[in-house]
Amino acid sequence: MRMRPAEARDVHTRLLKCALQVEDSRAYWSRWMAAPDASADTAFSEFWFGSKSLSRVKVLLTNFRARFDAFPAALAVLSQWEGLPPDARAVICHWHLQLADPLYRRFTGIFLPRRIDDGRPELTHARVVDWVSDQGESRWTMATRRQFASKLLSSARTAGLVRRVRDPRQLVVPHVPDEAVTYLVYLLREVEVEQPVLDNPYLRSVGLTGSLLADRLRSLESVAYAHQAGVVHLTYRFDSLLDWAQATVAPGLADRSVP
């Protein structure tokens, strides 16, 4: 019996070498279906990521395999998603980075939403350094903590959660297309996560909570949302993420075998 994929639980330092990288992720998706086990030498010689060096290609492959290969159904969908718009592409990369990186998940799914809820929608690099220091990783030097703060902020800005590259940074809620919301709820249905499918850092990070989340779910065609007597019911029209994608955004999957 195949085990369900799971969100990463152990803190690591991969983010220091590879931030959100939306366009490089897109390039990886487009190549993956034809060569899921390609080596870094192959990716380099075939210019998967343009003119990037072999050492940089190795870093990208290591990170993308943690972010995407760990969720094979999702990667198959992304490799065949026709016309995936830029805003959906960015937020999907953001969710996959959350899945693969507990520190980024806490930062974007807990810390930033709490600041917005508390009426403090601004942030400085120094405050993020303090937050990183509070995460209990005493082995990290101050230089490492500052680097983490920079990568967390730059990734959040690429995802549309932060505006400005200089202090004070403004915290914002990005636009999330319906197709991306549907992708996430089907994905989380198949992934082992610590928090409930409809109350978690992935949805909170993009402002989808409470009545706003309920309204968005009611508007989706591929799920049915109901809230009765304090109990939430979410019914899925399709049996899996792959089935949903084949019928909607990635019809090409029906003609291919998923590695």
C-alpha cells in the first residue's frame, strides 16, 4: 500500500540556497513528465533552466524534488496544466514551498496572518530576524538568521504576500484564482498535514479563512460546501486531484501515463 505524501516536519536550511523561484519551477514542470529521473548533468546540458551553471542546476533540482516530486500527482498535474496564469502559478509555488519547508510555513501561514489580524500590516527585516531567532534553532549564527529573514521576505514577496523590497514592507492578501483554490483543496485531501484541510497555514497564508473561505468554496464547481449546525461538510465532485485535473485544467493527462 502506497503511503500518502506528507508535509515536511523537520526544519532545514534549503531555503538559504533556493527561494520561491516561480519561473524555474515552471521550467522544471515542463520537463519533468518526459524525464522524471533526469540527472543534473542532463538538465544542465539540455538547458532546462537557461544558462544557469551546473552547480546552480544541482541546487534547483534538489529543491524542486523536495517541493514537487514528493507529491507526484500534483507534479503530474502541473506538468500538463494548460494556460496556468501567472497569479495561480505563483501561489501554487508558494504552497509547495510551504509543504516542503516548515519554517516558511510558519512564517507565511501563522506569523504574517497574525500581524494582519492584529492590525499591524507592516514588517521590517529586523523584525523577521527576531522572529527567526525565536524559532528555537540556537545553532544558527546571526548571519544565518539574517539570511533566512531575507529569503523568507523575498519568497513571500514573490508569492504576493509582501510589497516593497525595503522597510517597512507592507503585508497584503494576494488574488487567488478559483482554479488554484480548487487545486489546493484537492491536493490537501491527499496529503498528510497536521492541521485540518479547511483551517491550515496554506489557506490562512492567502487570507482564506472564516466566511471568506466559505464564500469561495461555495463558488467552486468541483466541490460542494455546506455548513450546518456547526459542522462543515465538503464534498468532492472528483475522486482525486488527477481526476479533477483531467476533467478541467489538464486534459492531456488522460493521454499519458503518470510516472
